[in-house]
Amino acid sequence: MSNSGKRLEEAKIINIKNFTLFLTLSFIYSLIDVVFSSGNYDINLYATGVHGIGDAIAKVLKSIFQIENPLFIGFFAASFYGIVNGILLILISFPKLDRKFSITTLLNSFFILFFILTLTYLINDLNCLGLKNFFGCFPEDSSFGLSLLRVMIVAIVGGLTYGILIGKGSSSGGIDIISKYLNIYKKKDISVITCILNYLIAIISTLLIYFGTLKFQWESIILTNLVKIPLNTLFIYLAIKKTQPKNKIKNQI
């Protein structure tokens, strides 16, 4: 086999590996979100990112209109994520960012949207395999301590997922597209930009839920702002540093 043939075969293998990796990470992210974040917990976690805004709007609508369907929040948030993500891909990613990033981000967006919608139905409605509330280990009226553990799981796994995708030249979509754009054109660190955007979204989510319920959920505010976002940012940074080519890291410093 010629050298060009070997390189082509190697490229195919790498692409298959990346495709499998992205599919796996999208599934893990979606599973963690459905099990630990979007369930009907008394102490809610303010989801971050574009999906987080959809989650907050869904909770407000559920409170105002007294919607009892346990699937509503998950389905609404996922649909909102899909619509906004499509807009960001069309207006920013494909015109301004590299082709590999845009195509793989589009694929990941489809994966995440499909997995969240499917798992929301299978787990939060049918309790498939007993996975609802993680085999009942995290009841809906969990104490603050159990909720803290739940936040840490969501933050760490979410951070690693985001970071690995970005380090591999892709993303989960949403604010990652904005972060990538600012990283390329403004030379800003992706993990720092993501952290700032997540805090802005947390503030928006807090206000939206307050206007819908007329009360602040202090446990949720503390867990989101003092635990989830800082921990998530740390693991995004560590994952990017571990997976991104060294020459790209040097160019950002």
C-alpha cells in the first residue's frame, strides 16, 4: 500500500474513532442531564448553556399553567436547545468557523437532541431499568447534602464532556459556538468565556423562575453559582488541556 493510501486509511480510522467518541460523549451528557438535572426534584439545578435557558422557561411555564406532565420540562428544553442551536450554526458556526468544527457540532447537536428526548421519555416517564432518580438513590425531596452530590456529578461529567469535545475540535453546540468564535477572533480562553456565559445564563434563569414563582430558590442558587459553574469550568479547562494539541494551547497563552 502506498504512503497516500496508508494516510487515507489512517484518516478513516481516526474519523470513525472520533465519530464513536462524539456519539458516546453525547449519550453520557444526555443521560446525566436527564437523570440528575431535569427530573422533578424539589431542589432544582439551574441548567447552564442554551439548554439551561430552555429549562428555565419550561419551569416557569410549568408553574404558571400548572402543567403536570413530567416530560414537559425535558421536551421543552431539548426543543429550545435544538432551535437556538440551529440558529447559531447557521449564523455563526458555518460562515465563521472551520468546517470540521461546524459539521461535528451539527452531528453532536442531533445526537444530544435525540438522546435527551428519548431518555426523558424512557427514564422520567417509563422509569426504564429503574434509572429514574438514579435507581431511587436521589428522591425528589432529597436533602441539601444529596443535592450537592447530584450537582457535583452533573458539573464534573458535564465539564469533562464539554472539554473533550472542544479539545477534539468539536463542541456540544450552544454557547460553545460563541466561545469558539471569541476564542478564534478575540483570542479569549474558551473555558473562561464559557464560565462567564454560564453565570449570565444562571442569572437569567434565576430571574425567569422568580418571575414565574415569585420566590427565590436559594438552595438552587447556591448550588448552581458556588458549586456547579466553578466545578464545571475547572473540568472543562482540564479536559481541554489534556486533549487539545499542545501547539494550539501555546497559541492561546
